[in-house]
Amino acid sequence: MRAVVLVIMGVVVAPLLGGLIAGVDRRLTAWFQSRYGPPVWQPFFDVAKLFGKERLLVNTWQVVCAYIYVTAAMLSVVLFFLQSDLLLILFVQAVGAIFLVMGAFSATSPFSQVGANRELIQILTYEPLIILVFVGIYLATGSFKISEIYSQTEPLLKSLPLLYIVLGYALTIKLRKSPFDFSTSHHAHQELVKGFLTEYSGPYLALVEIGHWYEVVLILGLCSLFWATSWVGIIVLVGITYLCEILIDNVMARMTWRWMLGSVWAMGLSMSFVNLIWLHGR
Amino acid sequence: MDALKAFIKKSRIKSPWLLHFDCGSCNGCDIEVLACLTPVYDIERFGIINVGNPKHADLFLVTGTVNHRNKKVLANLVAQMPDPKVVVALGACGLTGGVFREAYNVVGGVDKIVPVDVYVPGCPPKPEAIIDGVVTALRKFTRKKDDRP
Amino acid sequence: MLDSFLFILIIGPFIAAVLCYIVRIPHIRSLIVLATGCLLAVTSVLLFINGSFSHTPPPLLGVPPRWWVLWADDILLLTMLYYAFKRRHLFSKILIIFQFVCLDYFELFMVDHDKVFPPFVADNLSLVMVLVISIVGSLICVFAIPYMNKHEAHQKLEKSRQPVFFAFLIVIMGAMNGLVLSNNIIFMYMFFEVTTLGSFMLISHDQTETAIRNSVRALWMNCLAGAAFIVAMIWAYVTQNTVEAQKLIAAGHMGGIMLMPLALLCFAGMVKAAQFPFQSWLLGAMVAPTPTSALLHSSTMVKAGVYIALRFAPGFAGTFLSQCLTACGAFTFLAASAMAVSQSNGKKILAYSTIGNLGLIFVCAGINTPEAITAAILLIIFHAFSKALLFLSVGGMEQHIGSLDIEVMRGLYARMPRTAIIAVLGIITMMLPPFGVLLSKWIAIEAASRHLFVIVPLAVGSALMVVYWSRWAGVLLSAPYEPHVAPEQQGVLTRLPLLALAGGAVLLSLCAPFLYAELVVPMLPAPPFTIRAGIFENPEGTFALYPITLVLALGFVCAVFAAGKARKARFEGPYLSGAQTADPETFEGPMGKPVAVTSGIYYFESIFGEEKLTVWANICGGMLMALLIGGAVR
């Protein structure tokens, strides 16, 4: 029974929450830029409008890939709510990310192709870091299962502070916020037009957007695990983290993929290493 | 089902994404369009985003006289916009070719190539006028039939 | 019963190979190959159903098996020596003569042949290997029949070299079966050398200069492995006074002196499995015809190397040797995955991927916990199917388009839809859940999590794998839209192996809980996972295989259904800044002339380039290997 409720929460509530977070994101960004910005439920209007558009396609692979992306993102969130295995959640989420890249590669537009290449570099950058964060959680709690984290008495942030920063890197890359927004980016920050999402339009772009909401909820959920001992802790931690994300997004300019791969791997892998050795030593 | 359709229809007005194309303009109108996006006018609070991609756009703002070189591009861009869409011609040049109408390379007005829904006169039109034009254009989305007259 | 099974599985292929060589009528040879394949596949299943055994076969034609083995060994070594002289390769000559002298002295003067023990012993690991070799190997041989016909037609050969080709292809299957079923270490050595000779002959099949050069490299490296094997054999005999593998494994626990031969055996296995710094022979072997690459260099022969490590793993569990093995494997996994990212040659990508996955199996053999062994065995099975599938697809593509370059394969879906879809399916089964290779990788990562210096290369290597696989899959689909794509012509013998391997990869992944329960658990002291409703459960992790398969399959069905309905949508070309023309592959350029739209994949040559990394990787790999052997002395 509880499982059914959690599944429904994962499937229905998570995207609503994700959309709301996206709306708050735009509102806060506007506030940083001395503007008013759209209402917080703007993303829902965006997605509804997109569903009502004519279907315009370059090929049928885009359709397949958009659907599988949403399915995988939804499944990973449901698994998260069901407190399943962290590595499994990562790999299921990767199914969606990879299909999205494949859909982008399948379009013969240069913007799509270059965007897809860059998205692969982004995946390459964050995936090992997230695996190492999960290994850190394993060393701290003795299991990869999320249920174990909730049975701890001390917040994970205490033993895994550096790994939380590494997770922050991964979060920034996954959310495609500046300086890591070269494969595609929010709103109108064009470099490659819309990068690998250029050829997705109408209802399929709406599906991709909903998939992205699921992923935002998943990643913020992962952040929340680091203070799983109290509700106040979760809200404060996730709130501060997301605020920092928006701040960094507004303050930094878009960089290059070489810089990202070099600096994030250098910082991320070394911080992970230090934290993991720390855990081993305890 | 009907509630959903009504919500989608409402969303078309609440979230118009625009594509801005300079079809041979002196950039005066273009600067005014971009001024609308700045914090002073802040059209993003109406949900308007300047996407650079016709496939994502609902609203097409065209400036400039249109010449024999870029008329194909204009037609191509409109063809790659999914329905429902509205085309707004800005400035005197966009309406009829403005002062450049007699030049040999000028086609003279956007509506000679693609059907236009709203004309915003001015040289350049003020941001308020452009916003007014966009709002008029959005009313098209609420009409019973989505096809053009 | 067991006698006939063993005869069919081990001697049968040798006989069939001789027949293939003698009978010069192509259709009869094809029938022989087909019949051998079916027979091997069926027999391997029957053998598996029969269960674990310990068996002494009767003398063959009145001569005890050990004499056959010695004669076979001598003939093999002399043949290799002949070729070493023909190719004028000094190091090979030295290694082969060394092996010849040591082996004959050992067999004739040192070994006490009065000690009787069953030379053929099989536990589940062996039976699983026999199944994989016989089934996947047979499918590859079947595919090879039309493939080689077309291959030789392309080359416009006057005299067909297919008799030799098929002879060695089949012989290797028999040798592999013999290797995994052997309990006598001398027998294992003989089968090991058969695969070395077979590999040498098959790599040089096309007789081009590159092929001959690469075959010589394969020869000397594998002879190095053979030499290490012999030294290990002799050393082990001197300390333990037996050539029985089971006893040697048990003796390893006494540590100390026994570790050196075990280290040398691991070394031999690692060279056979093309781990760094010995990876160049496998990369060079890609010049061979594709069935060779599929059979030898991905699904079966290189698995001999990992098999040896897994078989002897209980002997060195928990020692420094074990840790070194893990380190070597992890480093290879990382380096191979990194270098694959810079490759545009399809077969080289597959080769690097094979080397990487074999490294992962060595990691599991080194960690040696029940989870790790589970991961190793499952990975052997699933990797064999998926990799063979990919190699065969690439072989088919190469014959159709004349190139192995991924850029030429761009948009292959429009020209060869069936092969492209099967290749994409193969790639997906190699890297994504809910398929077996990813399940094995999940188990391996969870097993390796306590080992810091292993988990970091595994994490980075696994992300690199995603890069080179997904871009290949995407590029295969990258064609302008055609409402109806004409499927390419595929003969039965080409399509059947591809479909069987694809179906096998998918269905076996679904059967992973059964494979685990029936094949893996009996081998382990304690089952590392419990399975409830298709979910692998364990205090440290859980893999909800059936639930996620169900949801992903449903999503896939919806996706395909939606794609079908989307055919009524409006199709426009890609966004090309408004400059598109009626032809989706061009845009209007200067002077109104059409310019072709071209794009490419990032190969990151400056970071992951083969030339850049190989030297460093070889140095590191060499140091780790030295540590492996030197560390055993402790």
C-alpha cells in the first residue's frame, strides 16, 4: 500500500514539484536581474502550450527517444521514492540521458550534432563523480540502499562534506547551468541555437521538459539525502544548494567543454579521493 | 478533456515564445525589440522568451524590408514553425518597405512573402507599441479556428 | 554418455577441421560447418544438463590421452617454429624452442605418470564456458559461411583459402572446450597453444603485409604467455608434485612458494586476454576477417585468459597477488575505455571494449568475493553474446559499405535498416539496464566499492564506455527521414546468427535470475544475493531487474507506438538557419549554390588519442604486471 502511494507520488507529484522549482528558478533569476519575471507556474503553461503545437519532426527516432527519456526519468524518481539502490537509480537515469543524446545524433542538423557531442562530454564529466559520491555513501552507511541512509542518526553531510561539493558540481552540470550550459541551455541563452534540443519541438519538447523536471527532483532528492535526519535540515540544505546554483548560473559565463572536463574532473576526483580516504581511515 | 483543451488554449497566450528575424532592417526596430526584453519592459514576465529556433517559436517578429536574397530564408523560417503561429511585421519597412520601397533589391514588406497577422507601424515602433502588437497577435490564439483567413 | 559428449565437444571439432581442410567442395564444407555447429551446441546443452563431473576418458585408439597431448604439443610447437623461421622473428624462435625443450623434458623425464587422476573435471564455470563457446561459436561459424564467400569474391581470389580458415575456426572451438574442461594442467597448456597457433593462422589469413606483421606480433606475445605457462607448470610440479589443477588450486592456500606459479599463470592469462601492456596484439588482430574477430577476439579465445584467472582464483584469494590482479584489471579497464573514445574504426572500438571488459573480469577475479565471482561469470556470458553480435553486424556493414569508419556508417539506417537496428540493439545491450552486461557491471562496482584504487578507474572507465557506445548508436540512425526504408538483402545464414545472438542477448538478460540461481550459486560457498520476484537483493544493494524491465519495456512499446502514429506528422528538414533547400542534406550557400551539410563526432584526439596514451599506458601496465609477478615472490 505504502509502495503504491510512493509510486503515485513519484509519477505525479514529482513532475509538478519539478515544474514549480523551475518556475521559482525563473522568478529568482529575474529578481537577481532586477526584473519581475514570469509567475511561478509559468513552466506548466509552457509545457501545455507545447503539447498543443503541431507535430513537426525531422525523423521518428526523436519520438522514440523523447518517450524513453521520460520513462527512464520517471522510473528513476519512482525508484528513489521507493528507497531503492542508488547505483541502479543512476543507471536507469542514464538510459534516458543516453536516448536523448541518441535522438539528438539522429537529427542531421549541425546544431543537434555538436550539441549531442557536448552533451556526451557533460555525461562523461558527471557520471564518475556521482558514482564516487554513492561509493562514499556506501562507505559511510554500509549499503547503497537509500533506506539505509534514513536509518542513520547523523547527517551524511558530516562525514561526506567534500563529496557534497562534488555532488554540487554534478548538479550544476545536470541542470545545465552556466558555466556548464554548452550542450543546451535555459531559456534564451543560445550558443548552438538550442543545442541538442534544437530539433525537438511541440509535444516532444514538452516530454523532454517533463523528463527534465523529473531529473531535477531526482538530483535535489540526492542532495536531500545528505541531511536526511531532519525535515528542517533537508529544506535548508536543498534550499541553500539550489540558491547557490541560481547564483552561480547568473554570475558565471558559459565556459568551454575542455575547461569543464579538466577542472571538474581534477577538482571532483581529487575531492572524492580525499573524502573516500577519510572514510576509509575512520 | 475539454478542460485540458481550454488549458492548452490559455497556455498559448500565457507562454508565447518568439522568434525574431531581421529581414534587411537598419536594426532600429531590432534594438527596440531587444529593449522589450530588458528589465525596463521585461516581457519575460508574460512568459515571452526569445528562442532563436523556429521549431520552438509561436510568434514570429519580422523587421526589415525583405529583399530578393533573404525572402527564401523568411519563407523557410515560417515553414519550419509549427502551428499555431502568428507573424508580426514590425516597423514601416516591414509593412511596406518604408523609405526603401523603391530600391531595386527590395521586395517591399513582409506580407509579400508570408501571410502577416499583425502590423506594427513606426520607424522604429516604440517598445510599448511592439508589446501592444504582440498582445493583439496573441488574441489570434483565442479565436475559434486556428487557421488563417 | 560422458565419453561421447567429451568426444564430440573436444575431438569432434578436430575431426571436422580435418574434413574441412580435405574436402574441397564448398557446399559440403558448409554442411560440415553447419553440422558441427549444431552438434556442438546441442551437446553442450546436454553436457550442462548432465551436471558437474569428474571423468577419466578411455584410451583413444588404444593410446592414453597424455601421449596424444604430448604429440599434439610437439606438432604445434614445431609448426609454430616453422612459421617463426618463415617470418624470421628471433624472439618467437627463442620462446618456441624454450617451450619445446622445457615441455618435452618436463613430460618425459620429470612427471610421474603413475599418479592417476581424472583429467577432465567440470564445475559450473566450465559448463557455462562450454555453453558459451559452443553456442556463440557455432553461430559465428554459421555466419562465416556466406561472409567468407563474399569476402573472397571481393578479393577476387583464384584459389580459395576457406578450407584452412574454417579448419582453424572450428579447431579453436574444440580447443577452448578442452581448455575449460581440463583438470590436467598439461592438457590445458596444449589447448592453450592450439588457440595461439589458430589465432596466428587466422590473423594472417588475408596474407597482406599488415596481416602478416600483426600475426607475428600475436604469435610472440601468445608464445610469451605459453612460456610463462610452462614455467608455472614446472615450478608448480616441483613444489607440489602434481599436474592436477584441482590440487594446485587447493595448494595455493598454503601460500608462499605456490604463489609464483599462480602469478605466472595469471600473467599468461592476462597476455592471452590482451591486457595492458600486451593489448597491441588484439588491436592488430582486427585486420583478420570479421568471424575471426568475433570468435577469437571477443567471445571465446580471449576468455581463455580470464578463465584461467577465475579457475585458479581460489588458490590465491586474499593474497597480494590477488590485489595486483585487481589493479592490473582496473587499469586496463580505464585505459582501454579511454583510448576507445578516440577511435573511429568500428572494429578497434570493439577491440578496446573487449579489452576493457576483460579487465573488469580480472578485477572481479582478483577481488574474489562471491559477488565479484558472480559478476565475472555473468559478464562472461552476456559479453560474449553482445560482443559477437556487434562484431558480426560490423562485418556485415563492412561488406556492404566497404569501410569500418563510423563516419561512413553515419545514417546507415537508411541503407541497411536491419543491420543498423541490430547493431543499435547490440550497443544498448552492452551498456544499459536492464540488460545483462550492465547488471554484471553493477554487481562488479558494488563488489569493488571498498577498494579505493579500483573503484575510481571503474567509475571513470564506465562513463567513458557510455561515450563511445552512445555516439555510435546515434550516428547509425542519423539519416534524413524516409517514410519507407527498403530493407537490405540478407541471406538466411547471415540473418539467423544475428537474430539468434540478438534474441539471446535480450532473453538471457531477462533470464538473469535463473542464470544466477542455476549457474552461479552452486559454485559459491554462500549465495551473495537473494532473488525475490526477479529482484536481486543483498544487504548492500538491490537491483530490481524485473520491475525496471517491465516499466522500460512498456515505455519502449509506447514509444514505438507513438512513433508509428507520428508518421502522420509534418516532416521538415533540420534547422539550418533558414537556408535549407528541398534536399534535406544541403543548404543554400554562397552564390546560391547548395552546400552539403556535414557533421562529425568529437574524437578528443588531444586527450584520449591512441598515440598519446599508448606509451604511458604501456609503461603503467608494464609496471603493474611486474608488480604482479614480483609481488608473488613475497
